[in-house]
Amino acid sequence: MKSANRFFSFVKKELLHILRDKRTLLILFGIPIAQVVLFGFAITNDLNNAPISILDRAHDQGSREITERLLSSGYFTLLDNLDHPPDIEAAFRKGKAKLIIEYGPDFYQQLMKGRGLNLFLAADASDPNMANLLVNYASAIINKYILEKLPAMANQRRIQPEVKMYFNPSMKSVFMFVPGVMSVILMLVSAMMTSISIAREKEQGTMEVLMVSPVKPVQIILAKVFPYLLLSLVNAASIVALAYFVFGMPVQGSLFLLGLEVMLFILTSLGLGILISTLVSTQQTAMMISLIALMLPTIILSGFIFPIENMPRLLQILTYIIPARWFLVIIKDIMLKGVGIAFFWKETLILAAMCLLLLGISIKKLKVRLE
Amino acid sequence: MIKAENISKSFGLVKALHSVSLTVKENELFGLIGPDGAGKSTLFRILATLLIPDQGKASVIGYDTIKNYRQIRMLLGYMPGRFSLYPDLTVEENLAFYASVFGTSVRQHYQLIEPVYKQLEPFRNRRAAQLSGGMKQKLALSCALIHRPKILLLDEPTTGVDAVSRKEFWELLSGIRQAGITILVSTPYMDEANLCDRIALFQDGQILSIDTPANIVADYELHLCAVKAPDKYLLLKTLRSWPNTYSAYPFGDAVHLSTTYKINNNELKQYLTHHALPGSQIMSINAGIEDRFLELLHQKTLTHA
């Protein structure tokens, strides 16, 4: 009874700290929302209303129909119509147009006579990924038009693969970002906030008094991290809800399993946070270590932003020790593929081993004295 | 109740404590008197089971500070040298939190903390960060007392506190002692020494003397007088160069001059007039704790030299 009482008053005290510190509140609730919105809407690889210019030297049925299709696809908007070929470079210099389409004279006639395609696509490749995307989308639309007009050509042309994107059929990048953002935020809340809050007790001198109390260091730490465990769960739940309701991201697999895996990742992060707090004595260093040693690797080396397969071998090996790397695989398996534990038991096992190791080391490193 | 035997402790090359021994009896108000950096806080931390001494051993209420630190922590109230409360919690919240940490409630031992807490009551909804220095210390004292410890360790509780609050604080301490709690307190203020049952004079990690304040003063072997003159700096310089002087220290608005035998006031007056200090006042006085402290320091430097 006594220890339960003690535990709750610890939790209450910690919640008061959080509620009364604007900076903590901002990190806990402002950043997760900002990140999800940022990654969901702003930082996107999807093509949406890209400005294009058109130089139409044919002014015939073909050029009009293709232009119409391009503009009604939703991927492109018309910036302006150009008059002379030299305008093309000038238009890119101005930097507004991302893609320029030039129809040669007698475009439709030549096409129908089977003399080939008198069409020229020019893309602004200062952003190469974007240029690729634009050209691919535009080519697809144009090819489709040609096939409709000249079904006979289909046989003459070499076989084109029919591509279907599984699990993310419309290739929405938000499906990629949600698991990544979730792992970053859970790392932030669990590891950084707990290490800062423990370091704060050391800085304030309150840790000295707590140490001299009958409470064991393990009890102090557990009571201190519990509120952050709760908050992390709340954060994870709201990210999933936001992904589901706002961005239409499916949760194919078991929600319960998802919850358990999230909990496992949170506990691993908490272990990291406690470990950091045993190494530092000020809030400042706790924050710096968390940011540099945890946040950056979680963002860069987890496969969240950069594909692990494309990394140099050395970095690939380094990714093995990043908990988020395994967590991302699990989350995508559950949410997008809807498969069960049989498909990601290996990742779960690795994460669980990391979790036990980190919690074990950090609890062992807790001191009963000042030195 | 507290026993320290030949305790030494170093931090790197800095030797904080040199073979310190002391005993505090049950229900005693024991003062550790010495300037900042004398090693008082280190000794407190060793007794509070927070540090392990390099040499020697200590026991509190019969428990060894290393082996049985757990038992000691149940019975100890400790107030560290720096402010150690949660600045963003209110007075009431701080107290309730510490009560639960020690497995008790504010109500259970309210009688004991009442005299202290009564003064804080009007501010109970104020955050600890917004309290005055004196109030902060009273709150810290309430928190250290909340579980009715057998022993109270107070590390410089009155440092940085105004004179009135200091006086109030010491009155509270004597009340707590009457409730049967042994108190070990440290302070850099010599005038507070007289309020203790026994004191240890502390300097450079060593104990110079342990006794009751009265006995410590009685051990003063020199003759002492207070000399006043408008130019205090010149007076000090002149007195130090007087052949009969044993030592001379500035003391408030006067200079305390000690000599090994009773001096002739007129002779000194003449000497001072001769050295451009006419009309100075000379008064024979009784030594205080600080005079004895300075005498001990003087002896120590002489033996070292």
C-alpha cells in the first residue's frame, strides 16, 4: 500500500512537472503533431499540380487532346504557353516550370501516318528525382493516348511491363512516413524526455535527497519513466489515428499486436534514456547526447528516409544496432501487409533482446551513492 | 549517535578530509563551524551514506555507513547544502511528495513540523521557486523532518539567508532538538556557534578543536583587545608591525589585537600616534569563538612554517 502510494505520488509529481513546463509540453505534443502534418502534407514525393509549360507548334487535334489529358490528370497544371523553341531554356531559368512539352509541326498527321512521335519532353533536372517522376507520369499519359489512337501499334511495340504497386497501390509516401515519424517521436519522448527529466533531478540537487530516502534507485527510476511510457503510448495511438483517419493509411493487421510491438519499442527507448541519464549530470548534455546519438541515427540509419539497401556496406552493418530499423519493418508488416508475428518474429526477437540488454545495463548502472 | 573515526577523503588531487574524527551524542545540537571549502559538505555526504570515505569509518545510530546504509536512510533527515526542492511545485506539493517518498503523510507527524510549517502556511500554494531564501530553507527543513527522523543532518542551512530568518531558523532548531532529535548542522557563521551544544572547528579538511562553545572560548590563552581608528587598513598594518603583537585581524569595524601578555594601553596608544593614528580607541575584550578559531589557525600556520 505504501509503495503503491509512493508510486502514484511520483507519477503525479512528474505529470505536474510536465504540465508546468511549456518547453516539455511543446516537445511532447507540439512536435509529434507538427511532424505528422509536415511529413503527411508538405514533405511528399507524390506528384501534385506540378507547373508545366507547353510549346505547341502543331495546334492540331493530337496536341490539344494530349494537353487536355495531361492537365486533367491532377498531376500537372498549365503555367503558360510558349511561342518559340528558344523560350524553353529561358522558361527553366526563370525556375517556375518543372516540365515543358513541345509538339512538333504536323504532330497529329505524322503520328497517324505512323511516322513516329514528333514530341519533345524537357524536364528541370535540378531536382533529379522530381524530374524523373514528371517524365514518367507524362510519358505514361501520352503512351496511353497513343495506344488508344493506334491499337495496331501495341503489337509492334516491345512488350511493356505492366506494373502494379503492392501494399501501397497509389504509392502514397505518407505510408512510408508514418512508421518513421512514429519511431522518431517515440524515441524523442521516451529516451530524450526521460533522460532530461532524470538529469534535471541531479542538477536541482533533489536526486541527492531522494537517494538518502528509503526508496531504492530502481524504484525512483521506474516511477520516473512510467509517465513517459503512458505519454508515449498516447502519442503512438494518436499518430496511428491521424494516419488512419486523415491520410487513409490502413491498419491491416492486429491492433493488439501493433500495441504490443509499440510497447516493446518504447521500453527499448526508455532503456536508452535511462542509460543516458546515468552517464550525464546536466540536462544540456542529456539533450545533446539524445539528439546526436539517438535522433539522428533513428532518422538517417533506420531506413526511414534513406533506403538501407542503397547504403555503403559499413553503414548497413551499423543499421543493425538501430532499434528503429527493426521497428520500422514490424510496423509496416502489421499496418500495410497485415501479416502476423510469424513474418516478423526475428525482428521482434532482436528488439526484445536489445530492450532487455539496455534495461539490464541501465538498471545495473544506477548508483546507490553519489559516486 | 554519530561516530566518525579517522575519515579521509580525496577528490583527485584535492584532499577534502584529513583523518577526521568526531562523536555526536544523542539529542545533541552539534555544530560544524568552518569557512567554505573546509570539507564540511563532504563529511555530511559521508555520514548521509552518499559517499564512501577513502580511509576510516563512520557509523550513524550504530549502523555502518557503508554496509548498513539502508537502515541509516530510514532514520535520517538530510538537507543538502544547495536548494533541493522542486521549484515548479508548490509548497504543499513539495511537502506531500517528500512525505510519500518516506512512506508517511503530512498529517502523521504534523506536530513535529508544525512550528516550521506554520510560517509557510500562508504561502502553501506558491511555487517553491518564488519563495524567499529564508522560506525556502524552512520548507526544506519541513521536508527533511516529515518522516520524523532520529537524526537531522543540515548542511549550511542558513547560508544566503537574511539575519532575521537565520535567527528564526535557529529557534526552530532548538525546538526540534527538544522533540528528541539529534541535529548535526554546519555553518560558516561563527556567531551561530554559540547556539550549539558542542561544536567542531573545521578548516582545510581537519578538525582544529571539538568542545562546547564556552570551553572553546575558555581555551583562549592570549590577551585580546579591540582597537578602533578611522583608517582601519593603516591601523591593521601598523598593529601587525608592532613588536608586541601576536596577531591582528579585522573584526567588524575594529581590529582584534592579541598579545601573549597583558599590554599597557598607553604604550600602544603612543605607538599608534607615532604612526599617524592619533585618537584611536583601545578596549580590552573577552574572546569569542572566531578569536579562538583564528588563534588555532595562527598556531597551525606557525607549526607548519
